[in-house]
Amino acid sequence: MRTQVCIIGGGPAGLLLSQLLHRAGIDTVVLERRSRAYVLSRIRAGVLEWGTVKLLESAGLGQRMHAEGYVHDGTYLAAQNRGFRVDFKALTGTPVMVYGQTEVTHDLYDARDAMDGVVIDEAEGVTPHDVDTDAPYVTYTKDGTEHRIDCDFVAGCDGYHGVSRQTIPASVLRTFERVYPFGWLGVLSETPPVSHELIYANHARGFALCSMRNANLSRYYVQAPVDDPIEKWSDDAFWDELRRRIPEDAADRLVTGPSIEKSIAPLRSFVAEPMRWGRLFLVGDAAHIVPPTGAKGLNLAMSDVHYLFEALKTHYHDGDAAGIEGYSETALARVWKAIRFSWWMTTTMHRFPDQTDFDQRIQETEIDYLEGSETAQRSMAENYVGLPY
Ligand code: FAD
Ligand code: DHB
């Protein structure tokens, strides 16, 4: 088989890239290791930057998002039972959209199906070859038969554990990493959200976050030891812990119920440079990971897709390779700013095991400064709603 762009990974980055390229008349094949049902069952991010909203609209995906998503003009930050609101809309002119990654992925699969896009699921042993030459190809096995796809370019959209990044020689690849000494215990429950906007809470017992998916689906997180066995956290233990960490008025209003999903995720900052090697591009989590505080992971994958789509379109339509050559540098400039912001928000809002009294005072002062300074709030808001592409 031959295609123009072979895309490894059918998560949000791979599917959106495929959708945008197809609409621009550029042929793609998406190879996904898992089944579609598995990909669609993953519960992940919940907040979309407005740039992500616009990009999805430009791919023809706005309808259900605008009908079912929630536009949020601001968010609440709380520390030791005191809270204040940061008004994104007033400070930056831009809101955010609460619409789950699960729904985005669902819309993307529907859109790919409607255009007869080629998405091959349960593709095993996907391997890129000769990406540093002018004739790259990708091999994989499906139902016991080996296949080969010749292509012009390979887009590695295969997440943190994918094969694409590993294709780049160690002598070329440079990685940067910080692993945080805690995780997020997340619960999804069919209960009305405790607040009409998100609450990010700093507390002596650890961070907590109140989020949502819809009027009867809440998403809550508490900071927890990453190696805690999940059985240690009964639903009651989770709700008790969340209640202790959020402001009293919210705790009093909190409606609890059985969890329909419960898991602990590690927190890590990670960047791989460069994001292009020959005809291989790294996109989204394949190139970088952020801790979830600040909701940047999915949004960063989407801005990478934007840069790569524009670069490939200019190459195919105008014969101009400048975008392709500059992809890594352009994408990394925005990636590092999101890495910085999510590191700052994680550091400001969590309790670290080795936190000294000095660290504690600095953290309290950071939040106090944010509460009292419109300039500080505008900077936070500018980053939260997403820096321009
Ligand atoms: P992925 O969504 O990881 O998609 C990669 C795809 O490639 C997957 O479908 C995978 O099956 C496939 N793949 C992998 N290897 C291969 C291979 N060898 N061959 C073929 N296919 C392959 N972000 C937030 O902003 N907020 C959150 O609350 C949040 N929670 C998260 C919780 C978890 C457990 C995880 C893992 C991530 C979370 N994130 C969150 C981050 C966010 O979900 C990611 O940034 C986003 O999914 C990135 O999209 P992607 O398409 O780059 O990668
Ligand atoms: C959600 C996750 C985040 O990491 C975040 O900062 C906000 C919301 C969520 O899952 O809803």
C-alpha cells in the first residue's frame, strides 16, 4: 500500500491530523495498536483551550462540542479554605470549553468514518523504517499477516509509550524530565458537579480538583501517593478526603455517589528534542508529557497537529519545505511554555513530601500574590486559556 502521510497512533493527535490532511486533499493511513472500543473507553482530559476549539471547528467537528460542551469564563482557586475566582474572559477576552477527551475522540472517529478515512486498528508491531531517507515505509502485522505502507512522511502520534520516539538514534535525541513525588487519584461519578466552574484547591493534606463532564457527571481528583494500591481507596475514603481539602461551602454542597471509574495517574514533565528526524515527526504525547495541573496535555497535542498540518499543507500545495524544516523549533517554543506553566501550577498547588517551612511560606505567598494582583492573574489566565499558535 502507498499513502502520502502514514500516521502512527489513533489517539486525538493522530485522528485530527488525519482529518485535517484528508480535507486538504492529502492522503493518510492511521495505524492504531488498540481496538477502537479500547481507545474510546479511556477517560482522560476535560478542558479545551479556545485554540483547540477553533482547530476542531476547522476540521468540521464543532457541532456536538458546541451543543454539549460547557463554556467556562473562569475558574476558582482555593487555599486553606479560602477561595477566589480568576476571570479568564474578563482578563484575556477568551474562555475555555469543558468537553471530555473521550467525546473529542468519539467525534473524530465519526468524522473519519464519514469521509471513509483509513484507520487500521489492532495493528501489531508497527515499525517505521528508513525515515532518514527519501523513501520511508512502515510495517505492521494485522490478523497474522504482515503489511508494508510506503509513504512520503511518518507522523508519530503514538503517545509516550509509542515506537516513534524510539526510532530516533540516541545520539540525536535529547530528553528532559522531572518526575513529581505524588500522583492524582481520579474518580468519575454520576453526580451533579459541586460547582459550575472548576475548583483547584491547595490544602495541607494535598491538592484537590473539582471538575465535570456534564450536568450529571463529575470528575474529581485528589493528590495521593502514586504507589497507593487502588483498593486502599474505597469510595467513602475518597469522598471524605476530597471534602477535607476543598472550601467548606463546597464540601457542604458536595453530592456523592458510587464511582464509575477510579485510577491513580503519575505526574511527570518530559520533553524530547528534536521533534523531527528526517521524514519522521513526533506529535503530542510522543514528544512531551505535562503534569495534568493546568490541563495542557491534550491541548499541546492539538497545537502540534496545527503546526504539522500547516507545514505539510504548504509542502504539498506550494512546494515549500520551510514549514517542515522549522516544525520542531516552532512546536518546541510553545511546548516549553506549557511545560513551564504546568510545572508552575503543579509546584504552587501541591504538597511536596520534603516541603520545608520556607517552601511552605513561598507557596502561600505565591497564591496570596495571585489573589491580590490583577497582573499576576492575567498572566495565569493567558497561559490557562492557551498561548496563541
Ligand atoms: P494518546 O492519547 O496517548 O494517543 C496515542 C495513541 O497511539 C493511542 O491510541 C495508543 O494506543 C497508540 N499507540 C501507542 N503505541 C502504538 C504503536 N506502537 N503502534 C500503533 N499505535 C500505538 N491531560 C489533561 O490535560 N488532563 C487530564 O486530566 C489528563 N489525564 C490523563 C490521564 C492519563 C492516564 C493519561 C495517560 C493522560 C492524561 N492526560 C490528561 C494527557 C492527555 O490525555 C494526553 O496529552 C493526550 O491523550 C495526548 O494525545 P495523543 O494523541 O498525543 O496521545
Ligand atoms: C481536568 C483535568 C485536569 O488536569 C485539569 O487541569 C482540569 C480538568 C478534567 O479531567 O476534567
